[in-house]
Amino acid sequence: MKTSSRQQHTIAAGYLTSAKHRQIEERAAMVAQYIVENNATVRQAAKQFGISKSTVHKDITDRLLPVNPVLAEQTRQVLNQNKSERHIRGGMATKKMYDSKRKRRTD
């Protein structure tokens, strides 16, 4: 089947086909499920799925809500908890860095 130049322009302009749209929604649900099951951070989920942190964030905040509101709320709770604890994780990472530097100097 031959596509018209208008159809090609529409596809090239970034409009998603329904199959691609479903694929993105499924990915959003899979990412959210991973975050909830593993109490994962956005960075951990991005690394696990090979996508950017921005994509994970957009999947969770925008794309998931219309598809699965319950899962979206569960994921939001995990991310809010992670956000409230991030200063602690940062402090522990800094402590670990200085401890390893101190250990190298004494060896």
C-alpha cells in the first residue's frame, strides 16, 4: 500500500500509531511495577530498562495515570518516600567516599 506525502509527513512529525502508543503505555506499567516491587529509585528503574530518567519520570507522572490509576498512586508513594530519604543516601555516599580515601592513605 502506498502512503501519501501527507501521511508520511504526519508520521515523520512524531505522531504515534496506536500500536506504538500501547507499547509506551505497557512500558510505563512495567516500569511502575518494577519501582513498586523493588522500592526502586528513578535512576535504578532507568538503568534496569535502559531508558533515561526523564522517560521514567514522564512514564510515571503522565502516561501511567490514565492507564492504571492504582499503580500510579502506589508508584507515586514509593517515589515520594525515596525523595524524602535522598538526603540520607547522599550523606551515606559521601561518608563512604571519605572512608575509602582514609583507608587508602593508611594502607
